[in-house]
Amino acid sequence: MSDELRYRRGLAEGRQITGVFCCLDGYATSHILAAAGFDFLIFDRQHAAYTWPELEQLCFRVRSAGASPFIRVASTEEAEINLALDLPVDGIILPNLASAEETRRALSFCKFPPDGIRSLGNERHDAIWSAYSQPEPLVGMLVEHPGAVAELDEILQLAIDFVWVGAHDLSALMGLDPHKAFGPDGLDPALAAAYEKIKAAAAKHGVVYWDAPGTPDAAAVFGGVDVRLFAAAAEQALARARVS
């Protein structure tokens, strides 16, 4: 468990790192993506159907391939964060934060005393994979609420390691149609302004910024969502077979 995985190693090397978002159940799909060379995988607890035992095994499997496992937690409640941080993750992603006050509260659940109130009851995991001697998990946030955008300077002075824009929810809460706010014609001007503010704040406070492929100033980019990647590959394989 002590070998440095590709996310942190890529940041240290100064190269742009590539991740993939995972919502498919089963162990093999994410293992294939990790073995293919993605630097990090994000498992979605917010909208997918993962159980805690499945997530533990998923994390171990992608780690064995050298990729870094992250979990987007379902909520920022203490019990959810405790369970996620007890797994062999490189980090977690906090959703739905609307203010600096909410962020400060969520972060208190992520840090051991005296920096926070995270529970120390991790004997099982320490016996299995030496949890207490591992690097402290990274904590990132999805910026997906206009309130968070408004208070971003204050928020990023807290213990946030990386930020990622939740474009669908942010655009909807801004009163935009999330299906039209970003597309072939580019970003809606209001959403584009929010993106620029978030990128500038991240740079100002030394916080790692995640974005879409083709974003040169992003430290990390996404190669897609597992279900769309596999669906597209299946459709392409079928088309090739029918042609032949």
C-alpha cells in the first residue's frame, strides 16, 4: 500500500493527469480502465449503486493496477464521509456545498483531531492495509452551487486540495438549461464566467484544478464516463462486425 499511485505521482512530475468517472457496477470494468493507464478513477456514491463492500474491493483492485481511487460521496454528512475515508482511497470529493460555512463543517469530518473531528475507529482497516500509516486522503469539492462560487475565495483558503466544476447542477441552479448551457456552441456566457472565476481562484490559492480534456491550465482532465466509454466501444464493435 505504500507505493505512490499515479495521481499524486503525476502531480509531482508536473504532467497533466487523466481520470475517468465510474458508475458501472461490477469489478472488471474499472479494473480494465485502471490497467489501461488512467491515472485516477472516481467512484460515484451520489448517483450510482455502489455498496461499501463493493467500493472497498474496487479501490483495492484499481490500486493494484497503479491507479488512484477517489470517491464522490453521496452527501457531506459525517457518517458518509467517515465510511468513505476509511476505505483505501487517494481522496474524496464533496458535493452540494453552498457556502464557506457548509464547507468548513464538512472538512471537520475529514481531518483527525486537533484539525477536525474525524473518528479514529479504524482498527479493521489498519489491520488489513495499515490504514493509519498511509498518506492522508485528499479532499476535493464539486463547485456546483452559486453560493459556493460567490464565497470561493474564502472556501479555497480552507483545507481543499482540488476543485472540479459540477457543470450540470451549477447551470441548473443558475437558472440555465443544463442541456444547453454547454455544447457545440460553447458555454453559456454566465456559466463561462463562473468557470473563469473558479479557475482563477484555484490558481490564486494553489488548489489543483480539474476540467475537461483540452483544458491546458487544468492539472487533471477527464477521459469520460465508464458507461459512455463502454457503450461507445460496444456500438463501434457491432458496426465493424456488421460491415465485415
